[in-house]
Amino acid sequence: MPLIQLQDVSKLYGFGDATTLALDEVNLTIDKGEFVAVMGPSGCGKSTLLNLIGLLDKPSHGQYRLNDKLVSRLNSNQAAKIRRDKIGFIFQFFNLLPKLSALENVALPLTYKGVTQTKRLKIASEMLDRVGVQDREYYLPGQLSGGQLQCVAIARALVNNPQIIIADEPTGNLDSGSSRLVMELLSEIHKMGNTIIFVTHNPELTRFATRVVYMHDGSIVHDESSTVGRVANRARKVLYTLPATKEEDDLAGVSLLMKALPIKSSISDRLSPKYLTKNNIKRRSKRKALGKQAK
């Protein structure tokens, strides 16, 4: 029995001529224990898909079943209870409360379950230990690095022992070292039986996934299984076609080259290392001669 099942799910925003189709009859089945990466260009519906799976929003059309229970038509209170008990969220911008310590931020979801203060602080401390930042439990968010903030956010997502963890670009604000730390942490959590669904623009991060879903214009256009440790096949094609430099860098480089080289020489000559070396020597000699005349 699938854990998550979307059947012909569509999501519309706006009215009349201003209507936007964010999801277009999406069909998706996710089994318990999968580690699913969702990829696609900006505005293709990735975040909308996660919001629907996480019961933060409702589909305009279609059905959503969670654990074989129809949840797409639940009222707000019923949806909130399932979110609290079954789903953990990790966000790109961490969403920690700035005036609460790391420990208090992690303990916060337990407050809504009626857990006593002593017990929820103990559980929160254990969670921070699990993600490797227990020594920072009394620090405020402003005193932590980006990687540490995301580890605290992961601990908060795990504190209710959810079945599903939803991560919307969890490494989007992190450097490469912190990104790897966060993804390895999620990988360890996945090995313990959690189902993880995460959005990413980085093809390299598909190494951690067991399955990759590709979206375009509100639809799922490709769905492939992936081997952990290897970049997914379709993602590898994207990775190898990415430019090594930005367009602005190229233009800046061409501009400097044009200023440094004589106009009369041909393009092929200008790009020749021999030509550049020869002309640099000539220019140095000329500058020396001018310097002697000035003296």
C-alpha cells in the first residue's frame, strides 16, 4: 500500500483571466521509506507539490490519499493534526524564532502536543545531540552558522517522530561543505525508515536519492529510480551542460582582452599565447625606453 498517492491533482490560483495553473493533473505514488528528489526549473510547481503533500494547501481538483486515507478534503483542524503527528518540515530559510534558543526552537512543536516543559526540553536536547549540535543548544539563531541553523531545523522537524520529512531546498542557503553535512544527515535519517521528499536545483544532490522526479510547467515529465551514490541519469545530463562561468564573467574577460590587444591583429592571433607573450615583451621594452627619455 502506498504511503502517498496523488490522483489527477491540479492546483489553480486566482480567478478568471488571472488564473494560474500551478499543478496540472499530477499523478504520483510514493512508498514508505523512499528518498525522493524533486527537480525542475523555477516556477514549475515543485513547492506547490510539497505544500499539497504536507497538507499546507488543498488541491483544486483530484484526490490525495495518505496511508490510504483521503486527506485532500479535510478541514483545517484535521489537516493540522496530521501535519503535527505525521509530517516534519525543513525550509530553505530555516524559519527559526530568533528570540528562542536552539533548544527552545526544537522543543516548540511538542508544546502543541501537551508535553510537559521538562520532558520536551529533554527530548529536544536528545534531538540536537542526534544531529550533532547539542553543544549549541543554548545559542540563539543569530549566533549560529548556516549549517548549524539547518541542523537545528532538522532536529525540530524530527522531534515529533514524523513518518514523512518534507524539505524545500534545504541546502539552498548553504555553502558546499554545509550542504554535504545536511544531506548526509538526511541520508542517515532516511536509513532509519523515514520517507524523505526534497526539492533541489543541484543535480549533485541526487546522489543521496533513491528516486528523482522531474517537473515542468506544473506536470511531472520524468520519473526515474536512482542508485544512491551516483548522480541520476537525467540529472547528469543537466550537470554536464552547466556553464563553467557566468555570462557576465565571459563579457568582462572579453572586454579586458580587447583593451589589452592591438586592433590590427586578427582574432586567432590575439588568442595565441605566443602573440600575447611577444607583445607584452615589446610593450615592456617601449615603457623602459620612454622612462629613460623622461629622465
